[in-house]
Amino acid sequence: MEVKIEDISYQGNGVGRCNGKVVFVPHVDVGEVVDVDVVDNKSSYCTAKVNTILEKSACRQTPPCKYFGLCRGCDFQHLNYEREIQLKKKILCDQFKKVGYKSDIEVVRSEKRFGYRNKIRLTFKKGSLGYNAEGKLVDIDECLLADEKIKAAVRDVRAFLKERRLKNLQSVTFRSGDESVMIAFLFDKTEEVDFSPLYKYKICAAIGDVLESEGTEVWQINRTEVFKTVGDFNLSVGAKSFFQVNDEIAQRLYEFVVNKVRGGTIVNAYSGQGVLTNILAQKCERVIGVECEEESHKLAQKIRLGNVTNLCAKVEDVLEELTTDEKVDAIVLDPAREGCDKKVLDAIKSAKIEKIVYISCNFATLIRDLKLLQEDYAIDDVRAFDMFPNTANIETVAELTYKGEE
């Protein structure tokens, strides 16, 4: 059937209509007319795939990756970067209207559209190593989003796995540092493996369902960490640590956040291994970092400046007490995709913290949380950072100020 693309969804899919029903179509542009086949027909909408482009966007290009559309990792390789940024800006502006924010939103562009990722995870199944695409494993020999050190490591690991019949391997995570790559092999059961052919890399192994899970045990083969330089800090990044995947954009994001919260006592919630905590501490009188993941907490302690206190705890369990015991001038929130627990937002409102800087990689949960805060807080500024070029994901920072007593 023929569909004209009228809009773009927050997931990066084109939106059209046919016979009164909404049709979602991936890998198109607004204004294009496409002939599609329906792949999933629901009562109120359907999803479809493109057969033929009848009217083509001037921004369309040939995707450089041979796996585009197969592995489902990228959304915008079919368009030039200028158009990708325009679409992301439109998506954000449409979303923020839901919380009454109608000002322009700047999108900070990445210098690299490809080769920027310092971490990827590949699934291993029946001898194949690749990405899961809706339950189907797409075997890949390279990912164009990964940096050059990771690309080389992927080639070596593929050759290593082809020579062995590993029964219990679930996934392989690659994380690059300044000079080396750490490779974490995740198993669901114990298995004897000789990793010595890969010892030019930092190798660790783990047993569990998810590498970053609290219950997953990680043990060292020849190293469980790599080192990265961020500003004045030489950081030890472990297998389970969170670290922004785009080094250049992460640095620009940190600079933006610091300029928003200069002052007295700052809480950095969901603080990871302490990078932003210490950058804030160079400008502020005191910073309290709160992180529940034990490995990240230990790494944060290694680089802790004198005016930093790191707590290993869940933010929702300690924030109310923290804000009761002392005056907190500002709080930086950088939660996982699930957003903040309601207890966190209630504690912020109860303490009447003057400034909030909310960092989010999922603007759906960001908008949800801002709706709960906006009765007491005004949104002063929103800035987007293109942490994930070629994908519909956007790292967004919202600055909020307490409205005061009426």
C-alpha cells in the first residue's frame, strides 16, 4: 500500500496514515511517499516495511553499513547527518511541549558520526557473534559505530571463537580505554577456556544473566579494567562500570553541567565511577556522590578529591536523609533509562533544592519525571547532546529552578 510520511516518532520511525489507521515505517524521511508491506497489524496502528520509495527525500543517502536495517541498531544511516540532527531536534521539541517548554533546543553535534563508541556488546549463539534483532541474531564482522580498537578486537575474538566450541558463552562486551581494550566474556555456567591467545587485550570473564547485574560475578583473567583520561583524571573503568559511550560528547556534556551548578553543596545522584563528581568538585565547595553499584563506587573512591564524599547506596534510600541533615544547593540526576524513583523526586521537592540538572538518555522517562517536578520547578534550559549518532537515542540535559513559595 502507498503511504505518505507525515511525521517522525520519538523512536525514529516515520508516521503516516492509511485507511484512517496510523502506520509506522522505519528508515524513511518526512515528506517521502513509499510503497510498504504491513508486517504487524494492530487494532489502532500497524508497522510496515518499505518496498519502494516513490517520492524520495533530498536528504536520503546510501547507508554505509551493510547491516543497516538488519541488526536494528541504527535508525538514520539512510539520511545525511544534517537531516538526522533536524529530526532529533523536532522529536525533542515535540516531547518537551508536553511539559510546557516551547523554547528552541540546541543539539550539540558529535564530531564523529561513525567510530565513536567506546563500548559494544555482542551476543553469542550457536557459533555466531552479533546483534539481537527482535529475537534473531544477526552475525556481524564489524560495527561501524565502534572505535577502531574495538573493531580490531572484534575480528580477533571472532577468529578465537571459530577455533573453539564454547557451550555456555552468552555475550562478549568490548570496552576501549586510552591504549587498550577490555573484553568481558559472559557465561551462564562455568566453562574452562584458555584465553591466552587474546592476552594482548585485557580479559575478564563472568557468570550471570547480565554483566552489570549485582548478582553477576566477574573474575580476572589478565585484567578487569582499562584506563581513560577525562580532563584532569586518569580513570580506572571496570567491566561493570557505567561510562558514556562517546568520549568527545561526554566531555562537552560535563562542561555544560558544571557551568549550571557552581556553588556550595552538590549531590551527584547515580554518580557511577565518579567522573562528573570530581569535575564538579573542582568548581564547588562540596560534592556528595551517590552510587549503588559496588564496583563503580570503589573506582570512584580511587580518584576522590578532598571535598568529595562517595556513598554506596540507592539514591531513593538516602536522599531524604541527606537533604534533612544539611542544606543541598543543587542536585545532578543521571539515572538509568528507567528514570528516577518517585521517592527521589518527592525528596527533592520536600527539600526545596534550588537547582536541578537532570541528565537523561531516555526522554520518555525524563518527560514523565519532569511532569512530577513542574508544579514546584521551572524548566530554564534544555540542551541535547548527540551521544549516539545514527540512532534515535538522544542524551538530554534539563536545567530546573525552584519556583519558591507562592
